[in-house]
Amino acid sequence: MKHRTFFAITAVIFGLIAVLHLIRSIYQWPAQIGTFDVPLWFSWIALIVAGVLCYFSFKFMKTR
């Protein structure tokens, strides 16, 4: 697999994850992993992390 293809796929996946966390935060959907209730603030942090990873993946895709 070429580097550009890898970074494009990675950017799309992280972009989708960021959008899903944004939607969860806006609509305040509950999330639970086993018996642990995931707090809503976690989605805001995950949104930022996934957004940054998406941005850098697109950036690296353009430079390769």
C-alpha cells in the first residue's frame, strides 16, 4: 500500500470518528462500555484528538 493511500484511509477513519463524537456530544447520547458509563466530556476530548489526527493525516498525505 502506498503512503498516500494509507494516510487517506486513516484521515477518513479519524474524520468519521470525530464526526460521531461531535454528534454524540450534541445529542447527548449515552455510551456504556460494560458496566462503565462513559461521561459526555470524554467525547469532547476524543473529538479534539480524532480531529487533530485527521488533520495531520491529510497533511502527511499531501507531502508524500
